[in-house]
Amino acid sequence: MGIPVVFIRTNGCPVKCSFCDTADSWSKNVPKWVKEETPDQVVAEAIKCWHEPQTQGLYRMSPWAVITGGEPAIQKDLEKVVDRLHDFGFKVAIETSGYADVTRRLDWVAVSPKPKLHYKMCIPIDQINELKYVVTEDFDESVITEEIRNEMKGKIWLQPDGNNIPEMVKKCYDIAMRDPRLRCGIQMHKIYEVK
């Protein structure tokens, strides 16, 4: 959180959570913002975004790309995109529901277990850098087992549902105050109104 990244948003998701902030990515009628691109086109666009005038000279760090969704695990060319981004010096992170194991060759793996998948993950816990649980009105913190809390302590984020941020921030805070192994986070782009 808080470092400049290029977001690569993929289209389509088999999970379809009610609180999804990109539900338009599920549509059979592809939204206007979706372009089907080859791995080379995706990487060329990421390079162009990283070198936009507002970033020139500001960051002397490796460029980061975050592949998110929809659900990036269903993308057939995911590994090609990751490899090509690495070829151009990017570090690559993924945000996934844990729907499938996609950890090969990634620099950072963020998993957001989903209620529709009964919070099950197909990614081994030792391959996950952080967990993110979306806290909704009906979120039950018991889904974060003691085993997960101990294994991932300090790497478990509670994120308020973007449809009701003020109330869900309070709920996240109350849960985290009962367990120092948990952290509260928020999607900064929601606050800054960045698309």
C-alpha cells in the first residue's frame, strides 16, 4: 500500500461476489473499458503507464505491476504477461481470490478469500504474502482460523466493503482491536476517487 504501481485489470470472474467493486467485468456484453490484448500489448501499455510524465524522475525504484480482476487466475496468457513484465524489469504482484494456484514467477501474492468459495484457497499458505478479507455486514471473523492467524500474523488485512465504508471501517477496527495479528486497510483509490 502506498507505492506507485501499474494496475492491469482483467475481465471475467467465476466467483461473482455481491460486494465486488468491478462487477461490470463479469458482463457477457464486454464493457467499453475492456480491450482484448496480447501479452505484448499488455506489457507495452504497462511500460507506457509507468513512464507517464507525472512519474518521470519521481521514483527510483523498480516498477511494479499489479494484476487484478475480475479473477486473473482464469486468464489464459497470465504466465506470458508475468514473464514479459519481468523481462522489462517489473516486479509483479497478483490479487486473486485463491480460485487457482497462480503463484509461479510472481513477486507478491495477495489472496482475498471469498465467501462464495467458503473461504477456501487453492494456493498453499506458504506461497501467500498477504491475505485480504473484505468485511461486509454479515462477515464472521471466525472464517479466519487460528491456524491462518498464527501462520500469517501481521499479513492479514481486513478491508471494509466499499459499498458501506464508514460502518465497515468501524467493524474492521473492532475486529482488529481484539486480535493484534490482524490489520485494517482500505482501498486508497476509493478515498482518492481514482479509476
